Amino acid sequence: MKTLSPACVLALGVALSAGAQIVPPAPVAGDAVVHDFRFASGEMLPELKLHYVTLGRKLDDGKGRTTNAVLVLHGTGGSSAQFLGPSFAGVLFGPGQPLDASRYFIVIPDGVGHGASSKPSDGLKARFPRYTYDDMVKAQYRLLTESLGVSHLRLVIGTSMGGMHTWVWGETYPDFMDALMPLASLPVAIAGRNRMWRKMAMDLIRDDPDWKGGDYATQPRGLKGALALMLVISGSPLQWMRQAPDPATADAAVETYMKERFARTDANDLLFALDASRDYDPSLRLEKIQAPLLALNFADDAINPPELGLLEKGVARVKNGQVVVFPLSEKTRGHQTHTWADLWKTYLTELLLRSKK
């Protein structure tokens, strides 16, 4: 295991952030249907819809092995759309950038229960299958192999929940990728404060009489409480103070956040997404990971606090593992730093070089 010093991490991140953004190519959206998808619970959907976007063109080695596919995985409550803005696509997918779409075939799916993929709010509500992270990764695998014809991945990279999926990918399909980059995640079961806030958020929804067992006509008020917890746990105190330095601007920021998030969030969708982490625990199989792995976390991430030392302990068991904990700076944004790729793209480039075959 190789751990880079905080000073080195910060210097490289600041140097990169000064660069100009390059406009990446336009993504192509698609929808696939996975037939007769059976969940770990035993539940089954005859048709599981998976929405995705791609950038670039798939290449193979002439023997049926895909050589340039990259899988990008989003966080809880997110979708592929979060990776298409200037802070991520604008510094990764353009010409000459680490995941240049003229060289790579980039696949960004909406996870089960998220975005435009099959989810509770499509009609089944609380009767939707109670999916897990293993189910979500299995669906991603079937999307790649059955619908997109991808037989191998150059890289799996994910943020937050997508970072946790990246650990699961490495253990479940160890020969399917050349490299793994989980961001803002830990290779252990969800416990401690991380489990506590999730349970409180789920309870706020389920214990609200307006939830009606999931058969509500309008969003239950408990959803606002769940969203408030997500705001508190995922942000950066330093950035909040910079953006809201007095009571009036702080109050206005909360009102804006709640108005925007409440309008586009469904209570059942969020409840199922939070619940999906209930049996996540890659610590049981870390030795199965074969591909070079770079785990990147952030010093001001309250969801995955570095003082626990859990990331280093887990990566020490990965044969080709490396750890970077990015230090607090005026540029970091707590847990959300995972989407600001200008700060950490040097390490992505390093991983791609280290894993080149």
C-alpha cells in the first residue's frame, strides 16, 4: 500500500485546478431493458429499465475483448447527470484530458432506483423490490455485457455510493477491469454515525403519517427532515462559511436548498436508496480484488471521516492498493469534493499509468 503525503496531494491538486476547462463531446443517452432480473431478496422484475449515457466509441482488441471502456458510478440520490457538468466532464472527458472521450468509451448508468432507471416512484412505490448494492452492481454488469457489448473495463470509478459500488465491482468481478478508483467511500459496513444519520433519515420518512406506507399522493413532510440531514452531513463547514457568512445568507441558502431538493426528490426513491446500503460490507472479501486500486477520500468528509483510519486498514489488504486522503483546503467541499475532479485528476492519471497493460 502506498500513501501519499498531504503536502504532495495538496500541491498537485492546486496546480491542476489552475488549468483551463475543455469542452467535452456531447453524451449520447440510451435505455436498456434487463429481462427477468432477480434481486438478492428473491423478488423479480420481468423488465428492469436501466438508463445510461455514453461518450466515445467502444474499441476491442480484435479478439472480442473491449479495451477502452470506463464505468462511472454516481452517489445516493444522484444520476448520470451529475457527471456531465464542468466540474467533472469539463476536466476529465475532453481532448487531452485523463478520460478523453476520443480514446475511451465512457459509460455512466443511472443506478437501480435512481434517475431515469426503474425506481419506486415509477408506480410500484413501496412494493418495488428492496434492492441492495449487490443488486445494483449486478444490474450494471448485465447492462454492460448484454446491452452494450462490453466484455472488459479499463476502469471503474465511482463517487460516494458509486465508490462503494466500485469496491463491490472489484470483489465480484475481479478479472473484469484493469483499475479501480473508489472516491469518498470506505471498504467497511455502514456503521457508527454513517448508519445513524441514514436510519434517522429513513425513520423521518417512514414514521410520518403522511407517508401512508408508501402510498402517499403528495410528498410526506418527513422528506424535508431527511433532506436536511443529507445537507448537514455531506457539506463542508469551510465552504458554507465562505458562501453564507451571516445569518441572513445562511437562512437563504437553506431555503433554496430545501425548495430545490424537495421539488425533485421522491420519498420512496430516497428511502429505498438509503436502505440499499444495509448489507454493504466489502471488508469480508478485500483480498479478492486483483486490479490496481486507488482509494481517494477527503479530510473534511464527515460521512467518511479520516480519523477512523478505516480506509488505510482496508486498502492494506488489497494487493495493488493505494490510499490518498486529500487535505482540507479552500478548494475542498467536504464529501462533495468527489465531483470536483480538477483537485484530484492527477491521481486518476497516475492510476491509469500504473494499471496500463
